Amino acid sequence: MPEKNKERRGIGAIEVGGLILNALVSSGRAMSLGDLARESGMPASKAHAYLVSFGKLGLVEQDAATGAYQLGPFALQMGLVSLQQMSPVKLAIPEVTRLAAITDHTVALAVWGSHGPTVVYIAESSRPIHVNMHAGSLMSMLGTATGLVFSAFLPQALVDKVIARELKDELVIGQAGVQMTASDIASILAEVREKGLARAQGLPIPGINALSSPVFNHAQALSLVITATGPKGSFDTDWNGELAGALRASASALSHQLGYAPKSVTNT
């Protein structure tokens, strides 16, 4: 036991200095020495000593005009490398599995593939549903809840191109029988953006409902789509229902882990 504790012993000075870096990250803006000292709970003289060392490493830099401190170029490089090493799918699988367990509904994970929305993982519930969906399945852009999320949050030119192509492919789940006017499509996608969810009630599979939610990354781009599916009789598609709330919460948690920060609205 003593040996194990010894292995876990860290360097206190580094942990204390980390409070300053954490303050800069949390604020998301340049900070004065006084503000940094207050947020990190240390005297200004002590905070300044850490800032000098961090500056030499490139972790922080000081604005020559204002004297304020912000994260430096090396901190940026570290963040970029971390994001590059992070696999969104690997990160999402435990959350998707947890969501399936607490809701007792099948939950699928989809990414943007070379041919459109592609299922990459499925977490079955204790009462699996019999649908023709598996890892590798392509989902319709307009005929499925999964596809509607991609259609709502991807660039319009790309969406139009994939929709035109999928209309010729009978293997795309939900493609057959999609008949909507341009006005219908615009209205549905606007609702998806407003609600942060897409839903399908009995489509494309009769008797099966679905809710889908987007997961965004640090660049504010759509990274993944989480879709819960279940039998119509026990699957609540209410926008404000318990299932919708759980799905939004999971998507929000994953977005946060991928570095997503919602754009703030400022009044001018």
C-alpha cells in the first residue's frame, strides 16, 4: 500500500500552477494578473511567478498593450493534438450504451460517411426491435430521424447532392416513398434546428418511432448523431418528454467533451 501511494504522489507546485491555467480556460478570455490571482486563490506575487514560467514554455502569453494574460501558442498546439487524437465514436460508445440501458430503447450512433449518414454502432435494449438496421447501414437524409439531423446541420450544397444521389439507391433505409415539397422540407429542418431533435413516427418502419439528436465538435460542426428507436406503443416522441430530455442531455455531454461551445448571443 505505501508503494502504491508513493506512485500516486504528484508534484504540488504543478498542481497549484494548474489553477491558473484552469482559470484562463474557464474564462475563455484574457485576464489581468489580479483576476488570475483571485480566481486561482493565491497572492499576486505567487501567480506572477507561475505566469513567468508558463510564458517561457509558451503556455501563456502577455499582451504588451494591456498587460493581460491569455493562453499561449504551446497551449493551442496541445489542444489541437488532443482533439486530433480523440475519436468521437470511441468517446460516444460508452454514453450511447448508458443511454440504451437507462431508457431501455435501442440507441444507434451514426457518422457522416462517404455515401451519407452511416450507422457505426448500435446499443440494443433488453427488448431489441426487429429492424433492418446494422453497423454500416445508410440512412435516408429525409426519410429517417437520423438523416434529418444531418440535413439540418450540414451545408446545404452537400445535403442537396446526397439527397439527389440517394433517390437512385434502393439500399438506403427510409429512401423509398419520401414525398415532400421544398416548403415541407424547409419547415421540418427548421423545427429540427429549433428543437435540437428530429423525430420519426412510424417511418420508415411502421410501428417504430425514433428520436435523433446532434453532437457537435470544437469547430461547431456536426460530428455525430445519436438515435433512439423503439416500438410506437412504448416510445414517447414528445419534444419535451423524458426520453427527449435524456437524448438531449447525452448529446450535450458528448458535444462538451468534443470541445463544443455554443455561440453566445450578444446585444448590440
